[in-house]
Amino acid sequence: MYVSSPGQPAAARVFPIEQLIDFITRAYVAAGMPPADARSTAELMIEADLLGSDAHGIFRLPMYIKRVRSGGFNRQPNIRIERETASTALIDGDNAMGHLVVRKAAETAIAKAKATGVAWVGLHHGNHAGAGAVYARMPLAHGMVGIYGAVGSANHLPPWGGIEMLLSTNPLAIAVPALEEPPVVLDMATTVASYGKIKARAQRGEMMPEGWMMGFDGKPLLDPKRSGEGFLMPIGGHKGYGLALMIGLLGGTLNGAAMGRDVVDFNADSSSVTNTGQCMIAVDLAAFGDPTEIRRNVDRVAREMRSAARMPGADRIRVPGEESHRRREQHLTHGLTLPAPLLDILARLADELAIAPLT
Amino acid sequence: MYVSSPGQPAAARVFPIEQLIDFITRAYVAAGMPPADARSTAELMIEADLLGSDAHGIFRLPMYIKRVRSGGFNRQPNIRIERETASTALIDGDNAMGHLVVRKAAETAIAKAKATGVAWVGLHHGNHAGAGAVYARMPLAHGMVGIYGAVGSANHLPPWGGIEMLLSTNPLAIAVPALEEPPVVLDMATTVASYGKIKARAQRGEMMPEGWMMGFDGKPLLDPKRSGEGFLMPIGGHKGYGLALMIGLLGGTLNGAAMGRDVVDFNADSSSVTNTGQCMIAVDLAAFGDPTEIRRNVDRVAREMRSAARMPGADRIRVPGEESHRRREQHLTHGLTLPAPLLDILARLADELAIAPLT
């Protein structure tokens, strides 16, 4: 059994995947979620860890559990298709755990795209759902492209020229299947740097490069300890603002979900209903040509990028998604390493919930 | 009649829209295009001018005419749906003028989205089609969102870490209808600056800010006169590279169109078949809720952005598309101003084609 004691320095440890899924499942069940929903959420969270999106995996468990326990999530939701056409659906998430709602949207999009070639499924009354790549990748196994867009769960970005935080770093994830190559998967927020990166610089006492943050005075902000005096820079300045706005309109406003001033800060408020909106698109390769030939051409393009002449000092050129694909394979074989501070937090959580800890 | 003579300095002149459309139509007919195709292309080119995308309007006529005359375009194309499902189509552009092929894709997407809520139409054997916003805006009149993605017509961008130009600045345009507000329309390339902006700096003898271009040595390139020694920076560094790659896979590879090394430089080569790929998506608001209510919420979000607290020195906050909407209204009423050097070029073109010049 894992016990952290002050006398003995804690160490990172490696866990088999199934053990982590089991732990998360037990935590949610203890917090009042039905076992099947608890298990699904656990799998989707660990999928983020597998892909290397640590900040969206088991790391989030204490925060999610807090929200479940304080009534911020509906523990007995009726996630349902509220409205549909041959190739679209609007899903009412009934304020369920966000992962469950987006999974339903992805499954619905895949089923409809099988029948009509493409499907666009929007949702409202959802919640924070973790890593976009987890959902964008779901159509891959069906020979489809997956696209995911979301209204983020806290406003960190002003419109370009403004200082009022009206937008989130609304993420976009796009996954395209290849043949022999890993799928090409882009999962990006619309800001140059993430708050995680900035916090890490602050901890190391390092300055930030110009272009990561801008002060409310319109000047570059370089000291990460002063991050409260400015905002994350959108990629390409006004372009990133525009992209965050459009993703927000498509993921939020089109679905009757929160967008702009009515976005609830999910991190600061664990009980208000967020009415988070997301959208999922699935596109069947077979609608556009011979799927094998299309995949072979995706391979060719990926290999062209990787083998391009390099800049001095560049050790390699990456194709989006290849690194997370490699990590996923490694983690499935060798397990996931959890750092000591996280193990401490999870041990305390197990104690609070009166469940067996990770052993 | 407009005549440029060396003794008398040329001046910019204002023309009614219909006169410009008529001139372009006559030019294409003289170059061998059927009158209906010539007229459609003229309207789509002038639509770019109306929206303020001067670089994609009548300015391009000499280059397009050169390609028509040298056999780079098929003057008698059979633009047809090669493959379709209820909500998708793949269009074979038969190497027609690009504008005609994308218009066909947009019309097909609108018709299919009326029936099934959403449609995704890809095309191959197309060509350069000008401003993406022209096509993304087409579904607006039908109460739909429009999305346009394209493989650009020349590779200007290496993959991140590389120095080999394997990607174009693949543009993305998204248009969302509002109620009383102008539609929200984003039309962006995936690089921070355009070559047009860089040429303008070089002409004025000014340096570029850091972040516009990077040298092949991996260092910031600040002198616009040395632009041949580096490349345009993608927005957000590796993120913009990823976005350009994904738009290229969706607009090109999915449709069996050129992408990566096989992209033909449209500017340098006026006779090779480009096999350009583009895609159009149309999404019916009515599939997701009461269209009026959705549009009202788009209004609200647009107004929130515009009225956000401003940074010192920022005179206003723009919502993407409002400026081009305003210009379009003004130009429709007051006509379009063509600068003197362009008038000279068009006068010479009229002479070459033996058609009546702009008067």
C-alpha cells in the first residue's frame, strides 16, 4: 500500500493502466456515480494520460471529485439526443460529467457518418471533458477523420485590443487516419503558451520569451511571476483571437451553450452549472475515395514532412500526433508513471473517500 | 476612355461594380471562356474586391488570363460530382477556373445541408480560387454556417524545424450568420504575415518586427529585403505548422488533390495542371435550434467582444468580418477604386485581348 510519510521522501511510481482505471472508477463510485459511468470516465481520463496530456488525466481527479460531491455534476444524468437530422444531432448533456457527454457526441457522429458520409454533432449542458485528442481520435478506428472543438472552461483571453477576459483558449483537435504511419493528430489551444508552461517558468525563476504573454498595458510581459497582470497571447495575434471566437461560436453558441460573459470558471467554481458546449465532426474517408489510397497518401505527406531538410540545430521534424502515439504504445506496455506529489494527493483523496488507495 | 500616357501622371479612379464585372467577363470571353463561366468568374473575383481582399480580385486578372491563354485552365470543363453520399460529395473540377469549381462545391454543400443538416464537399482538379471568405459566406444567405479550407497554390512554409518549403499558407475561412450584426467571418492564412505585407515594408525601407519571418539559419529575419533567405512564420510556431498541415490533408489529400511536394507553384508556372484541392462545409442553423435565437446569441457575443474594456491605445475592438462587411456595403454603393498602376496593367491587357478598355 502506498503511504507517504514525512520521514521518508516520496518517489514517483509506475502503475499498470488497469490499476489506475480501477482506482479512478472506485473514486467516482464512492462519490456517487453509477459504476458504468464511473468506469467510462476513468477510461477517458486515462486515455489522456496515455497520450501524454498529463494535465487532463488522473491529475484532474481531485478537482472532478470535488465537483461531483458538491453537486456541480449531475450524477444520474439522462444524456440524450434532443434534436436530430440525418447527419446532425444536438445532445443535451444534462450536466453530466463532460467526458460522458462528448463520448456520446462522438459515438453519435460516427454512427451517422457511417450512413451519410459526414456528421456534425453539437452538445450543450456538458462540462470540461479533458483532452480534445481523446475524442477527435475516436472516429479513426472507423476509417474516419475526427474533429473536436470546445468552449474552454474558463475565460483567459480578451478579444484582440481588449483587456477583458471574454474568451477561453478554445481548443481544436483534428485527427486523420494514416495507413502505416501513426494517425496525424493536431490538438491545440489557440494561445501560444499554456498556463502550465508559464507556471513552470515561474517555479524555475526564469523569464518568458516575448510573445507568450501581453500585459494589460499592451506591452510584452516577460516575468512569469507577474502573469496576473496580463493575458496569454493568442497565436498570430488577432488571428488566434478570431480562431478562438469561431470555435466558441461553433462549439458553444450554435448549441445554445455558454459563450463569452456567461462562461463559468470551472476551476474557481465547483458547483454552478457550466452549460459547456462542444462539437464533434466525423468524416468517412470512403465517401471521398478508396480509403486505403487516401491513407497511403496521408503516409506519404507525413513522411515528406519528417524527412524535410532541417534547420541547423533541429534534431528532428515532428508530425503532429506521432509523439503522443509513441507515448501511448509505451504506456500501454510499461504503465504510467505518477509523480510523488500527485501520489500524495491521490492518497489523501482515497482517505477522504474511504476507498482503498493505489497500491 | 482610360488612357495612360507618360506625359500625364495616372490617377486612381472609381468604377461602378457592374462595369468591372463586365470588363472581366469580356476579357475571359476574349481569352476563350464561355460567356456564362466568364461572367461567374468575374462576379466571384469582384466579390473579393468588395470584401476588401484586393489581392484576390481584379488585380489577379492578368495572371489568370495568362493561364487561360497558355492552356493552364480547361476552358470547356465538365465540372461534375464524381462521387456522393447523402451529405458529402467529391467534385472533379476538370481543371476549370478555380472559382467555378469552388462555387459548385459551395452550391452542392448548401443543397445537401438543406436536406440533411450538414454537408462536406471536397474537390480535386481545381485551381486557385481567390478569397476564401467569398465561398465561406455563400451558405450565410441560406441560414447556414460556411467553412472553406484550401491547399494554397504555392509552397511557402516548411514543416516546423525544417527549411524545405512543403506547405502552403493553407487558408481557412469560417462564416457564421448573425441577426442584426454583420456575419462573423474569419478568413485567415496560417502564417503571421503575408508576403504582401513584407513587400510593402521592403518598398518603404522598413524592418519587420520579430516573428514575421525566420531565416533558414533558425534566427529571426528582420530585413524584408532578405526575405529570400527565410520563410514566413506560421502562427504560434509549431501550431500554425500543424494547422496548415491538417487543412492541407482535409482540403487536398482527402480529395486526391496535390499536397506537399506535388503542389505546383501557380505563380511561377502558368501551364502545368495544379490539381488544387479545396473543401466546403455547410451547417444548417435550423438543425441545432431556433435559427433566430442562435443568430441573436451570435449578435450578443459579437457585441460583447466589441464593447470589451480596451487596452490603452486601442481605438476599437473588431469582430472578424465586420470590416469587410462595411467595405462591401460602401463599395456596392460608391463603386471600387482601382489604383493607377493597376489601371495601366488592365489597359495593356485590354489592348492585348483587343477588347474595349475600362472607360
